[in-house]
Amino acid sequence: MSLNNTRPDLLPVLQAAIAAETDAAFVDLRTAGAAGAMADWYNVEHGTTKAWRSAAQWSEIFDAMDGAKYTPSAANLATQLSTEGMCRLLVNLLKLQVQQNMLLAHAGGIDARDDGNVDALLDTVTAVYTLSGAGTAAPGGASGVNVANRLARAARRGELVFGGADRTDGTVTAKVLTWEGLLDANDIVQAINYVDPE
């Protein structure tokens, strides 16, 4: 959905950004009135800024996990048949149950803009008991960094025009965007021609 259709209240922000942009290639496009090319310029990924995904796909998330770290060795399991060992095993099983419930509830993808979703998922991929004493493993990487990276994506130039709040999870910092999507030529034309209705 285009900005003009979803958030027309943001057209003045885009208007100001178009007028203020100093990138030489963009200035040439603005001077030529090339609305489609300006939209294309804004739809390019920013080189360094990430955004939390609105629908991170489960296949990508699971690819970032080392599933073997959820499975204790038979030797370790045999030595942990105590109350404490069983409690650790139950913690591991609860973490897997949370993942299963999230998969069922969010089959279309995890909304990583919701901090609670990210925290819950990262908890399931860190501090998993190996059942070798009190040792733990991190199937999602240290602090869940491998999974957190899959929950984020490169932000686009146009999305960053509208800003967003930085948030760090699993040592990954990304923005919760004010608006996300692709700009089209109509958005550019509507923004350039925007007049405050007062």
C-alpha cells in the first residue's frame, strides 16, 4: 500500500524531505521532475540502518538456530535424573513449547516490532540447559544474536524519512519504523503538491 493511501498525514514530512535532500543523483531527479525515479531512489535499502520486521518468516528464524543444542547427550541425561536435573529438562521443554505456540499463533510471521514477541522468542534460544551440570548453550547464538538478525532487515531510505524508535534486542539494534513500505510515483507527486488545508 502506498503512503498516500495508508498515511496521508505523512505527506508533509515527505514533502520536506524531498525539498531538503542534497544527494547529487536525487537533486538531478528532483530538478527533472522524475517522480518515478525519485520513488525508486527512496526504495533503495539504507546501507547501515536496520528495521524490525513486521512479519519475520519462521523458516528464516529456524535456519538461524542450532537445533542440536536443544538435545542433551544420552550420557548427560542419565546423570541428571535428580529433581534439579529434571527441572532443567522441563525448562528446556517449556522453551520449545513457547516456540511451538508462537509458530501456531503467528503462522504468517513474527511481528518483531513488538518487543514482547522478540523477548519471548530470544528467551527460547538462549540459556538452554545442556544437562551437563548447570551448563547452558545458546541455539540462537550468544544473546540470541543469530535469531535477532533474522528478525531485522535493512531499512529503506524512504522509510527512514519518517523516522522510528531505536530498540536493541539480542545485541541487534534496529528501528521500529513510523511507516514501512515502498513509495510510488503518486506518493512523490502528492507530497510535492501537498498544501496544508489549515
